[in-house]
Amino acid sequence: MTAPNASPPSVSATRWLAVGSLVGLIVLGLAWEMWLAPLRPGGSWLALKVLPLVVPLAGLVKNRMYTYRWVSLMVWLYFTEGVVRAWSDADGTSQVLALIEVALCLALFAACAWHVRLRLRHAARARNLEGAAP
């Protein structure tokens, strides 16, 4: 049994899945646009697309609920880019990287949504236990 203020393991697992998939998106975006399949030889300014992903990293690591909520909305921009590039890019490497981006986006969304839900449920249980204590 966990302590009243301690998070259950499932909350911790969703936290680390969210952080891991966000870091994966950052690394993938940089590697894709700089070395693996850039639009121009030698790299592309499109690598700057990862900068908005760096902003929420600290909030996810610090376990801020608000960050999980807005990242679950922001990630759909990257999902859309991945779908469009998987469908339209002629280069097979770029298509595979786009599909990886889509998978990481889905993992990030699921982890954020599940994390928020589990934390709210855990907080409600803790409040109910405090109210029932003599």
C-alpha cells in the first residue's frame, strides 16, 4: 500500500512515458532535419521545429499538471506534420521517420491524458480518505 501523499506506480509510469516520448520527439526532429533526411544537404532550418517541444520538458519533469494538459493539445501539431510528411514525402527514409513521429505523438498524447486522469483519480481518493478519517 502506498503512503497517502505518494503517487501510485501507474502515475509514475505515465510521467516517464510522457517525458521519454517528448525527448524522443526532440531527438527525432533534430536528427531528421540535420542528418538523417534533411530537406537540403547539410541540414535544414526546419530543425527549429523542435524548440516548442523543449519548453514543456521542465514542466513534465517537475510533474506540473497544467503542462501535461497543454502538451496533450500541442502534440497534435506534430502528429499532423508526421501524417502529412508520411503521406507526401517521396523519400522512403523521411516517410519512415514521419511514421515514427506519429507513433511518438500518439504515445505522448496517451501518456499525458492517462497521467492527468490517474492523478485526478488519486487526488479524489486521497480527499475521500481524509474526509473519512476520524
